[in-house]
Amino acid sequence: MTGLYALDIGSPVSYLVAVLLPALDALLPWLPSETVIIALGAVTAGSVDPRIGLLVVLAAFGAWLGDNAAYLVGKRFGPTVERRLFAGERGAHRRAWAQRSLDRFGIRLIIACRFIPGGRTAVTLTCGVIGFPRRRFALATAVAAILWASYAFFLGRLGGKVFEGRPWAGLLLALGLSLAVSLLIEAVRRVRRWRAAASDHTRRPPATDQG
């Protein structure tokens, strides 16, 4: 409880974590950056202080920095990253899928994966490994960061408004909504991938007996 109330609009800790955690969790995905941004929204739900906008901007900036740091890691240490992410036959298939998906969907995939748990790290590193155009990547991650920070903060404020005076209850509600959205996006992505695989299979010509 003490930790949640420490995330106050007037606390320097709030501004520090708003930029630092979204920046670091691109390479350390176990860090609870989205939870913290949602918590900031929840504890400031009753406030109209203009500094709230600064928190959202800092969160978006931190997310953008983290995405581009991951891209540079993938680009600079490509062989090492490939060995870790794309080892073996299954890894080679994942790399081929990432290449095809980025070629086909590009910016849309980068933005969507920002809202999928673990998707952000995999996609940003892969973009660096395969040499996705840097300017397009920077633009896509800027859009994704702004959308993500605004969305996470809005969910927190929504939960805080519903449970005014009980920030923990508001935080739990907002986290539940965030999880539901992530699961929905992941389900849509899996259905689209399944349909694409089925379509490729139907278009593939049947093997002929050469004997």
C-alpha cells in the first residue's frame, strides 16, 4: 500500500519510474512497466493537475527509448541474438515468420505487438537483426509508445474513478482490463496466422507422383 501511494503526482519517484521502467523493460521484460503506468493513472484519478500530461509523455518517451535500444542490440549483436532467439529448426521458422510478417504488415505489426506480453521484446530485437528500416521503425515505435502510454494511463484513471478512494481496487480493475485486451489481441493474431497458414496450404499445388 505504501508503495502505491508513493506514486503521487508531486513525487519525483513518479517521474523517474514513468520513464525508467518502460525504457528498461524492452530488454528486461519481467519489469512491471505497464503495471506502474496503470498505477500512476489509478492514484492520480481524482486530479486534474497538468503534470499528469508530463507523466504520460515521459512514459511514452521511455517506451520509445527502450524499443530503439532493443533494435540497436539486435542490429549490433545480431549473430548472438539469432543464436538465442532463433536456435534450431523451430527458431529458423520463427525468424522466417518474423521476416514475412514484417515485410507484409511492417509498422502495424510493430504497433500491435506493443500490447502483447513478450511481443515487444521479440519484435524489436528481430527488427534489428533483420535490418528493418530504421526510420520506419522509429516512427512505428513512436506511435506505439504514445498509444501504449495513453492507454495504460487511461485504464488506471478509469479504475481509480470507479473505485475512488480505494486505489488498490482501481488498480486491480485496470490490470484486469489490460490483461483482457492483451488476450484479445493475441487471440486475433493467432486466428489470422492460422488463416494465413490454411490459405497457403490450399494454394500449394499437390505433390505429383514422379514414379
